[in-house]
Amino acid sequence: MTARKGNLMGVREDIKVLDATIRDGGLCNNFQFTDEFVTELYKSNIKSGVDYMEFGYKASKGLFRESDFGKWKFCSEEDLRAIVGDNISDMKIAVMADVGRCDYKSDFLPQNESVIDMVRVACYIHQIPAAIEMIEYLHSLGYETTCNIMAVSQAGSDQVEQALNMLTPSSVDVIYLVDSYGAFYPENASDLAKVYLNAAEKVGKKVGFHAHNNQNLAFANTIETLSYGVSYLDATAQGMGRGAGNCAMELLLGFLKNPRYNLYSLLTFIEKYMLPLKEQGIVWGYDLQYMFTGQLNRHPREAMDFTAAQRSDYCEFYKALLDNF
């Protein structure tokens, strides 16, 4: 039985906070953030003590038309350096690369020529072999790597065990437990976290957690998994992210007792930049339609369509979901 690590008053030096506002939040506005927004978030994260900032995806320009998206869908070296220069701060720069949706052998420089520190490889559980191939290549270039296995709430325990058995001997640094559908409760989030931790700690690897807020549990699940030893924690300003959004950074920084984390600059950023974003009509966050898909453990795409259509016939929508369950 894995025991809880630390207590509510203590500081865990192994904790790393990752801001995913531009990457997950970019799914709400096709990554159409202004340079000012991204620059000010970068500065705010540094002042807040955030350990990693994820700027977006390294998506394939052969698969996705550049004209359909903002620059953070592609995170070119030039665009990153326009914001961070040589990044002389202590905060590290991360990007995400989806298995099958990136050109990783041509789009990544050797790490010593890049301002990127970490590449987060995202995959579904059946794509683990392809993810490992990417991880080994990126590791050979000098990058820190994570493997973010999506939608594990729909995977069987045997599949999860096999995936971890394949990943742990690889060069990956952090294995992420991802609640893609916002279907977890603290009990099963912590149970799965223990499975990940037991596998990862044997070979000196870390475990991260990425939550979605379909059932208003993103923060609760994050601090529950943290309490058992998960150390890489994803959050976004005001929980901005696809559909119901993510764990809110302000909740997480307000919870962590390490004095290196500071809330004030984040609150100023929210006042000046997040509130206007909402006023522009960018929509994310908990609503009933996301609760339904979370409870039913299914992809939120139907709930996102419901939101985009500005529907409010919750009962009819819920019945339709149950009919197709």
C-alpha cells in the first residue's frame, strides 16, 4: 500500500508545476493568442515560480494548415525566441508533440540549439510503441521527455500495466496520468496514480497528472494524486482548456506551501488578460454537458458541439447521450 507523502503544511521539493494555458487553452481559440498575451503569461509564470511553461504543439504543417491556426499550434523556434529570447530564467520551456500528428524527425533541432527544454509526447494507449520511438529520438537530441497517455479511463488494467512495462525501460523522464475525459474521482485517480508510481519509482522516473474539470474535480484529483507522490502537476490560468478545462493554476499555487510559488502576478495576469479573453466570447469551463460526458466516461466532443451551438436543452442532450451509450 503506497502511503501518502508529506502533509498539508509541508513542502515537497520534488513538486514541479507546469503551466499548460497556451497549449490546452489554445484548443479553445485555435491558438490565436496575441504576442502580448503570451509574453505577459511567460513573465507572470516566472514571477509565480512555475517550473515549466508549455507553449503549444509541434504539429505537422503537412497535416494542419497554418492559416487555420495561431502560431502556437506549431511552436517554431523563431516564434518561441520572439517571446523568450534565450530564456535566461529558471523556468523551462515545454512543447507537446502528438504521436502521428507531428514531424518530429525534421521539426526538432538538437536541444543545445533550441530554447525548448522538454517535449511532452502525447499518445493513446495503443500507440505506446510509436511513442517510445519518438521518446528515444528526442532523448538522443538532448530533450527532457514525458509520455502523456491519453484516455486511460477507458483502458483496462491489463493494458495500463503493459503500457507501463513498455515505458519504464525507455528513456522517458516523466510518465503522465491523464484524465482526458474528466471521468476520474479522487479514489480511482489515486488508485491509478499508485500503479504508475509503483512502476516508475522502481526505475527512478517521475509521474505527472493532467486533469480535466468535467465533474468539477480537476483540482481535487490533482492534489489527491499529489498526496501519494505524483510530482509533475499541470494547471492553467483560470482552468482554461478544452471543453470543461483543467486544474486552475490559482487553486494549485494557493494550495502549495512552497514559498517559491506566488499568487500575485498570476492574479494580475488574470485581471488584465484572462477576463478580456472571456469577454471576447472564448468559452471554457464546467457546465452540465461536460458533467454528463465525464460521468459517462466518454470524449467531450458531443458536449463541445452542444456548447458551440449555444444549446441549453440539457435534459434532451442527456437522454441522447444515454441512448447512444
